[in-house]
Amino acid sequence: MRVDAGLSRLLGLSRTVVATLAEDGMIALDGRAAGKSDRLTAGSWLEVELPEPEAPAVIAAPPELVGGMTVLYEDDDIVVVDKPVGVAAHPSPGWTGPTVVGGLAALGVRVSTSGAAERQGVVHRLDVGTTGVMVVAKSEHAYSVLKRAFKERTVEKRYHAIVQGHPDPSSGTIDAPIDRHPKHDYKFAVVAGGKPSVTHYDTVEAFRAASLLDVHLETGRTHQIRVHFSALRHPCVGDLTYGADPTLAKRLGLQRQWLHARSLGFDHPADGRWVEFTSEYPADLARALERLRD
């Protein structure tokens, strides 16, 4: 076989990459530089020098005060914040807005160095458009304990959501696997073979066109609540990405989904005592709720 075809099969590289290696003198046959079209013969000694992989770019979170983000609790191990809308948990490619990590840095809060560089201290996340209570680890011990607690599902995560219509039954469990949407990469969907996802809910208050739900997450998949209720044809009010009625969203003055991380409870990583933190509804959600009640 030719050098480019043979090395492509041997190493799983494209022929273009192999050709570039040959042009750069990185391929030798029996001690002599080989071109891409040279032939590989049985018994020959083939040497390939691969370049060092490029170091991944570090996405840093510049310290930046985040308007509306308040610290609900802080000690040597954890800091609990009330995250406002429009704020990401941590920096990511393509995101140029404020982050919880950057906001804490601006406040002088030092967080754990465990985890990927851009996610240091982050043990769970809320969507940019979801408000509410979130915990960040400050000590390395707290990071490992909390990561394990989230993985083992011993953390009590409660959300309040207003969904369109009236779920039937009024209290129940949604057990449906979630993965990336087969056609739209920015969305998620209920798909066969997805990750196991379980959502428990109770109706707190029913209105003519919508219902206020208390939602308890057993698992923590990306967009889980939004995807599950959309699959039931009861999307979160204002969640246009997942099929909500834009007319109702406009009437209620909503620019995002009505979804709020209401409370978070867990065993404190320092001494194991149970702690729980609650977040009040932000102004836009409170206003929309009052309009529904009127």
C-alpha cells in the first residue's frame, strides 16, 4: 500500500494529515524520509513521529460582579448563592455573559480548585435562564463529598415550575430517558436509549390556563424538567424552545421559562448535618404568577 493509505488505516488519521507528516519529514522507511506515495513493503521498518497535541485553550472566568446574585450562606467549605436569570454557572465556549464563578471571584470568594479549570468548585449547574439556589464548593473536601452526593442522589433538589394546562394526574412521576435531540443539537428530548431521568411533581395551585408545580428531581439531566413536561404536552410557561405558547408568555410578561430552583438540601460536607437553603421568586416570575392569579 501507499504510505498515506497504509498509515491512515494503521493510525486512524486522514490521508491529508499523513501527507502533511510526510512533507514535514516525520515519516521514515528503513531510516530514510518517506513521501506519501512511497510503497510500504513487508519487512520494512516504519517510523512515524507525531507532533505534540495542542494544549486545550483554558476558558477563564474573569472576576465580574454579577448584578442580582446574592450569597445566601458561606462558611469554610461551601458558598450558597441565589442565581439570577441570564447568568451561567461557569464559562463555556461561546458564552460571553456573566457567570457564578466569575461573580464569586469578584466578591473575593475562593472556591475549590478541583474539577476542570473553567468549572472549579462547581458541583451542579442551573441553566442560564433558570434562577434559584445553587451551591459551590470552597474546599477540596467539600468538592469531592458534594460531587458524590449529587451522583448518589442524596441531595434534595426542589424546583417550582408553572406549566401550561393541568397535568393528569395532578401528582405523579415522569420516568423517561433523556438525551440530545436527534435533529436539534441545542435541545434535549425524551429518546429511547437516553440516560435514565426521573421527575416527581405535585400540583400546588391550578389556574385557568396553567398549573404551579412543586417538582422534585431524582436525577439531574440537562433541561430535565423542561424536556419532561414538554413531552407531556405541558411545557413550562414561557419556554418557547420546548413548545410553550408565545401568546401566553407575552401576556404574562415572560422572556424565559417559568422555572425556579426553590430549595436545595444536603448533608453538610464538614460534619454531615442536614442543611437546606431556599430562594424566593425573582421579580419577573412573581409578576407572572400574580397575573395568573388575577
